[in-house]
Amino acid sequence: MSGFSIVEAHGIRKEFPNMTAPVLDEVDLTIQSGEIVALRGPSGSGKSTLLNIIGCLDGPTRGTYSLGGRDVSTLSPRERAWVRLHYIGFIFQSFHLISDHTVIENVTLPLYYAGLSRDEREARATELIERVGLSHRMSHRPAQLSGGEKQRVAIARSVAAKPRLLLADEPTGALDTKTGNEVMDLLLEMHEARSLTLIIVTHDPEIAEFCHRQIFLRDGKIITDGSSHASHA
Ligand SMILES: Nc1ncnc2c1ncn2[C@@H]1O[C@H](COP(=O)(O)OP(=O)(O)OP(=O)(O)O)[C@@H](O)[C@H]1O
Ligand SMILES: [Mg+2]
């Protein structure tokens, strides 16, 4: 499964104004293409901050970060947006769907920005919505969907533009255990079908057990980084 380092971060430090201590402190992290990584740690330990840097939503205060072999730590916000559009998919705890868009409109939106024609957008979105089991919800709006359904739409949207890297920040955090496990299964399916690299922030040890590797953060530092003990055949 491994091929090359998709994520290569060295000496990452992140400071915010008015914070006395850095939120990330000398983080070194290498992730191989195709890995499934769980990012764990107490509230406030810096998980989302690290994920945002990996996802080019934010840049580090110091340190170097290469994504797919390209140094992205010094890009302008506009260049970072281009990298996000073409390389990275995001999934959030609170779904972040556009409330006045239908299911299909939510899934086609990134494809519009990626420059696909209307026919290509609709064909690809329809296929993905079928894949996540929501063909019967195509014209619904987010408010008409359950939490699990909303997250499945968000998953379809996140992979629509064929990213290499999929980042999920507590994707099951707002869901009950059964629905959360279904969402996790779907993420694993997407990983398998699309040879994605998957990084999942989670508080849930059960979800983390699905991952090849678990990284624990505390006070902005990686305290352990190792393979999951769970057999993951
Ligand atoms: N934009 C910001 N400005 C100032 N401080 C911030 C900002 N973003 C995060 N922080 C601070 O950085 C620390 C780490 O936040 P982060 O959101 O990365 O934690 P987390 O591990 O994701 O926590 P949780 O499990 O609660 O989501 C916190 O103390 C937070 O208050
Ligand atoms: Mg967080």
C-alpha cells in the first residue's frame, strides 16, 4: 500500500496571537500514501490545528511541510486554496453542508470549482450519491436528512474532486455508535476504492481501532505514534 510520503512535516510550530504557549510544538510527522491514521488526544491538544495545517487551511508559524513532495508551507492563501481543491477532501463533525442546496447540489459544488462541465458534474455526483446509498434523497435539503445521511452526503462531496488525501475531524462525533460505525465503514470503503490516504481525528477508541496507525497528541506534541493493536485484516 505504501509508495511515497504524501505528508512530510518537520518542526511544525503553531502560535496564535494572545496564546502564551504554542498550540503545536516541534511536530514531526511523515505519512505514507495509502495509510489510515487516527489522530487522538485530549481536548485542546492541537488535533484540529494540526489537521488544518495538513489540509492547507492554515499555515504553520514555523517548520516545513510538504504535501505529495511539494513544499506547501510557504504558499499564499490563494495557492493553498488551489492545493485544497485538487488534492484534499474534508469531512467535519458538524457536516458543513450548504443548507439551501439539495443533496446533489452539495455534491456537485466542488466539481463546479474544479471546472467540470455540467454533464460531468451531474454524472459523477449521481454515481457518488448512489455509492453512499442516498439515491432516494437526491433533491432533499440537509434539514430533511438524519445525521448519518448528512455525513454520507459530506463523504460523497469530500471525494467528488478525487482528492489524494481525505481529512476527517471527528466525523462520527455527532452520531450514535451504530450510525458512527456505518460512516466509518463508508470511509474505509472510499479509502479502498480510491487508494486514498485517510487521517481521522477521533475521541472514540473504537473508531481509532479501524486505523493502521494511531498518533496521540498532548499539549501540542506527539507523545506516541504507532500501529494499532487491532487486527485489521
Ligand atoms: N484560531 C485560534 N486562535 C487562538 N487559539 C486557537 C485557535 N485555534 C485553536 N486555538 C487554541 O489552540 C488549542 C488547540 O486547539 P485545537 O482546536 O487544535 O484542539 P483539539 O485537540 O482539536 O481539541 P478538541 O478535541 O476539543 O476539538 C486550544 O487551546 C485552542 O483554544
Ligand atoms: Mg478539534
